[in-house]
Amino acid sequence: MSNTIITKPTLVVNCGSSSIKYALLSEDNQHRITGLAENLGLDDARIVHKSVEGEKTEVHIPGANHKAALVKIMELLGDQSPIAVGHRVVHGGREFSSAEKVTPHVIKEVKRLKALAPLHNPANATGIEAVQAIHPDLPQVVVFDTAFHQTMPPKAFRYAIPKEMYENDFIRRYGFHGTSHAYLSERASKLTDKEGPHGWLIAHLGNGSSATAVYNGESLDTSMGLTPLEGLMMGTRCGDVDPSLHIHLKRTMGLNLEEIDTILNKESGLLGVSGVSNDMRTVESIANDDSHPHQADAQLAVEMFCYRAGKYLASLSCALPELTGIIFSGGIGENSATIRGRILDVMRHFALDVDSSKNDALFGGNEGSFHGENSRYELWVIPTDEEFQIAEETRQVLGL
């Protein structure tokens, strides 16, 4: 049991279909407890809990569901009782443009929007109701992944399809990774010496990747669309493809929609092109291994990933009234100097000056700039902190 008492802590909960990622953050964000409950519903369900001091505890909870796991998580927190809970919810549709206090209406809407996020919103709703059942008087807030992008103008979020499909069925671009892009743009605007308003191109690069143009704290365009499949090439997602690919695969290969959806979401991207892995570290290693039979495929996967990211960032600059700089984050963006450099090579017309020694030093949680003195625009690596962003928005909604 930790001897450090976290003051006025906020619990951040991110429920997946069979997992719960959580973090308890102090009011000043100087202390946090983190953990992950995984394999829920199975015999090997467990919680890996990390104390304020970083000590790990593993607890096996065979067959536990979300509610049972949250009961155990609350026990592991001990005397560190949260004053509020903030939930990450993937899809808020058109209705929610900011974080919202949990009400019966909000829960109903989160469930209704499962049509837009069938793998995520039902699990998010389960987490909200589980906390309600355990601590009915504990205030809760939902922070939507899509809300930050509600500032996009119609020219950016509308698809060129019949307007009735937008008006009646809400078919439009929503964007995702909103809490990450909100945190990164705000953090960069605090770090820069340039006077605002600031215009940022943000590359959140990981197994899921997205790019966003943010000006004066508002998202003006982003790479993901109706679903997280649109946009950049990712770990297992294909990103942009010809919209007629679905019908082509049905006609030529006899695949049904579910099979095609599985291919594009789970078997494509780095994994599909390299043939070996969705992990950029593995793919890069094989790309540099002259003896590996998949070297050429891995090299192409890296080249495609970097080219498409650079192309997207360049195109998103069109959304900004003014460009201050480019931000890299996410597992790949924060840790691979090589990938950052290759992406910026694609953007050769932007008069960027990369300080290679600074770039090489930015990994493993390090934050800093890596632009040279002759660079037209700033270059930053900023580790994202979605838990902090969710906790902050939760406190703001509740007036804490």
C-alpha cells in the first residue's frame, strides 16, 4: 500500500470490450496510479496495477466482468478515493461537442451511437453503468474522442454524397484521437516562444494513426472520418483506399462485407504490406536486415507509411490560416527519429531544417523541439497524455 496520498484525485477510465485501462490522477497532476484489467470474461482475466511509486501488483480475477473488475480496481486504490470519474467514450456523434456530465440521456445517446462505433461505445457505456452501480453518488463525466473535431467546418467534415444521407443518417467525417490532439496542441502552444494564435499540424502515429490541423486550439480538419479507418496507413488499418474496393472484392473474390471489413481493419496497414508485423519497430528492423526474406516488403511498408503521413500533413496545412509547426506523438511519433525524419523528407517544399542530434535524442518519453535555426517552421516531439486531458475536462465540467 502506498504512503503517498493523492489529493483530490480523478479516476480516468477507458473501457474496451474485454479490458479497462485506468489512471488515478492528483489535482496537480504530479502523482498518478495506473493499471490495466485485461482478458475480462475469460479464465485468465487479470489486473496489472502500478502504484504511485511505480511498484507493480498483478491480481488474477478469473471470469470477472467489467463491474467485478472495477470493484477490484477500487479495492486496489485503497484510501485513494476519487472525487470524480472521467470516461473516454469513442463516439459522440453530432450531438456532443464537449465533455458532458453523465445523465440518463447521455448514457442513452452513448448506447445509441453504437451504430457508429460498434466495438467501443457499448463497452464505454458498460463502464459508466458499472461505476454507477458501485458508487451511485460519485459524479461522472464522459469525454468524447470525436468532440474536439466538432469545430471542423462543413467543407472539411461533409462527404460529397447526397445531402439527405448527412441530414437523416448523419453520414459525415467525425475524426478521432480528439483528446490526444487537444492535449498536444495546447501543450505545444505553451512550449513555443512564438506569439499566438498558433497553427499546428499534429501527427499522432501508433498502431492507430491520425493527423490533425489545429488553429487557435480548434480542429479545422483531420485524417480520420466516419470511422477510424479513413486516413493514414496504420498498424493493421489500410487508411485511404478507393471507395469501390469493397464492391470490387465482392465481385472478383466473392468476399462478403464482414470479411472485407476484417481485411481492411485488422489485416492491412504495416502488417498487410510487410507480411510480418503491425509493429513499426519490428518492421524497421526487418527492413534493415539484408538476410531477411521479407526485407523488401518491410522496406516498402516503411516507405508507404512515411510517404502517406507526409502527404497528409502537407495537405492538411491547407486548412490552417497560418502554420507554426509540426508535432509528432504516439508510440511511433514519440520514439522513432528515423520515421520522423523520413516523413519530413516527404515535406521537402516546407523549408524545414531538422537538427539531427536533437531528433535522435527524442525518444522514450522525452519532450522537446528538433528544428534547426534555419527552419521555417517549428518541429516538436510531445508525448501525449490523454489521461491528463480527460481528467482536466472532467474537472472543468464538474467545476472542481
